[in-house]
Amino acid sequence: MKKTLFFLLTLLYLTGGAAQDSLEIKRVALFAPLQLDSLFDARGAFKTNMRIPSSVKTGIEFYQGAMMAIDSIDQQGYTMDVTVYDTRKKGFSAFSLADNGELDGTGLILGAVSGKEYLDLAAIAREKHIPFVSVSYPNDGGITDNPWVIVANSKLNTHIQAVYNYVLRQHGTSKLTMISRTGNADRRISGAFTSLNASQSGPVLNIQSANLAAQVSNADIEALLDKDRENVLLCASLDDNFAKRIINAATALSHNYTITVVGMPTWESFIDAGKTETRGLSIVYPSTLYNPGREENDWVRRFTGRYGQATYTPPSELAFHSFELTYIFMHLLRRYDEHLMQHLNDKQHYLITDYDFRPVRVGASGIDYYENKRIYILKLQNGKLEKQH
């Protein structure tokens, strides 16, 4: 992997990040945190004693997925003019690019950005009327009145709504317990569930709350269970270590109790469908991606193989989304040009993810941004991961 990353980064550094096409039919700008300045010296040589920082991983996954999509579009005979910008390059400023006219004529922006870079690109998108697809940032950044921003990585509250709807639909008669850590860190999540469960006549579901110490034990979990009913443990926390302790305790107790553990979108990073130690337990969590697996889907098999050949690693969720979103939106740009925003849910070029882009209106002034509202509820049981309907 290190050699492959070195090759990709060297190629990107020496080419200035541009993949130019002589016809320049449609202009697309990609923004990613690649940190090339920290990896190469003034002569353009890779710093051999420099460890590739983990922070480059996001940029590489986004870049590699996007480049594979561009290659696929090129093989279909469509011409695109694509420029890649390293947001961690010394002196980088999105506003400087805009002021210098470098983004003039750009029809689409895709970015794996967050924080200041996200806000700057959102402001530029609004000013210049350029669709901006935020591929990785699960946040709206507080922007308002900006119908040119597309939040593809759904926000936490959208996941929470989907989880609550699932529990309401599937586990209304189960023993429901919402577990969070003591302190303020998890209050936002537990508060969101409580708000969703409220009605004028009282709580819709009988959900008991349990605030536990971070070092949760098997005894802590067993005290919440009922042997005569199905037990649903709703983990209202983004702390992965806390979640793993709940899963481990529930697994140990699953021989004597019927337990379903319901978690957060961050569980995607550590849930392994092949693990045998959780086979007695049902684990449910939300995700913006349902990957049916190499054995079940030809496109997934081909993409996984191509990505592995290029990076010597399996593709991450971000790599899948980067390919899909680049592929979809470049086709939308090619077909609809300046009318792209009116066709966000044209599904002609969808691959494995069923995106559902909807306008979000925080106030009464109009559309604040668009967000992907398609959340998959995934269930891991007996070593098999399946989406729930």
C-alpha cells in the first residue's frame, strides 16, 4: 500500500493535480486534503523518511475513487476537464482560486472537505451558482439559503430519525432501553431520540433510559434485560469503545436472553460481518451505503478488484461513495449542464446506492441546502449482513 500511495501522490504532485482533456467540454473541480507539500521536498522528491500521515487516507480514498469514475466515463467516450486541488497545500485558499478566475466556467465541484474548506466552497458555490457535492462531511456546517450545496454523507440527525423509525416499526412491543454514557457528551443523541418519541399524549414508545459509566460491565447490561421478552438496547453514543463494550457484554449474555443492539452510523468502521463471536446477537445500525458484497454484485466485484490492484487495499465506504458520486454527477453535468440541480434524483446512472436528495429548509427563507435522506438500516445476524426493509 505504501508504494502505491507513493506512486499516486508522486503522479499527482508532478502533474499539478490536473487531468486535462483537450476538448474541455465540461469543467469539474475536485478538492481533497492530500498534504502533498509535507510529503515532497522543494525538488519534487518524495521524503523517504516521511511516514505517510493517516490524515492523507481520506484524501487518497476520495481521489482514487473519483479517478476510477473519471476513467470509466472517459472509456464511455465522454470528455471532461478535471482539476484536483490539494486543500492542505501551503497557501491554499479556495477564495483566491475564485478571485483569480480559476473556477470560472466550472460546472461541478466535488469535495472531501470539512471545516473552513467546506464553508469556503459552499460560499463560492452560492456566489458562482456551481453545484457543490460534499462527499464525506456529515454536517451542513450551519449554512443557510444555499441551494447549491448537496450534503451526500447524511447528517447524524437523519440517521437518528431512520433508527427511530425502524425501532418504532419493528420493535414497538419489545423491552426498549436507551443506553448512553454519564455526562454531557451523549446528551445530544439521547435528546434527539427523546424528542422523536414525544407526542401530545406522552411518549410514543416505552423507552427506558440508562446512563452508564464508560467502562460498562456485563452486570450493568444484564440488569437492564428481561428473560421473558425481546430486549432492544439502543446505544445513544458515538463513542466506539463504549459501543464495543455494550456489544461484547450483550454477546456474552445472548445465550440466556434475546437481545438486539441498535447503534450509530459510526459502527460501520468496526462491525465485521464475518466475526463469529457475535453470532448469537442481532446488531442493527444505519448507513448511507449498502454493499451487497462481491459474491452478489458484479459491479462491486469489479470495483473491488480494480481498487485493490491500484492500492493493495479493499475499498472503504468513502471510496465507494467517491466513485458513485463522481460518476453520477459527472453524467448529470454532461446531460443537464446548468440545469443539473433540477435533476438530482435522476437515477439513470445509479450503481449500488439509492441516493435520495431532498431540499432542507431550516427557516422560512427557502432551500438552505440539499441532503441525502436515504438511510439503509443494516442488520448483522449469524454472521450475515442484510438490509432491512
